[in-house]
Amino acid sequence: MIFYVGWSVNDKVALEIAAGASLAGARSVVTMKQVELNVAADPLLSLSIIGIEGGFDCICCR
């Protein structure tokens, strides 16, 4: 298995990159604080409407 790992200074951008990978059929995971999920809520809700091809996990912590 080949893994690609990336870091982002902005959680919204990280979620958008993981969503793009998921739309392309890859499995993806993104982790962030609960407060930052408010910033990234717009692309997350858009992703739930569009649907995904691969797996997508969003792990949030307090």
C-alpha cells in the first residue's frame, strides 16, 4: 500500500484536499479540533450533498 501524508496550516484547506482525494476514489482521513470544524463546515456539508467515491473520515477532538 502507498500512503500520502500531508500537513496544512488551514483546516479548511486540509478538509478540501481530503475531500478531493475521496472524490477521486481514494481513501482519506482528516483530523482537526472541534473549533476548527466550524471553519471547515461549508466544504464538509457540500461534500455530504455531492457524495463521495472513496472512503472519507473526519476525526474531531476537543
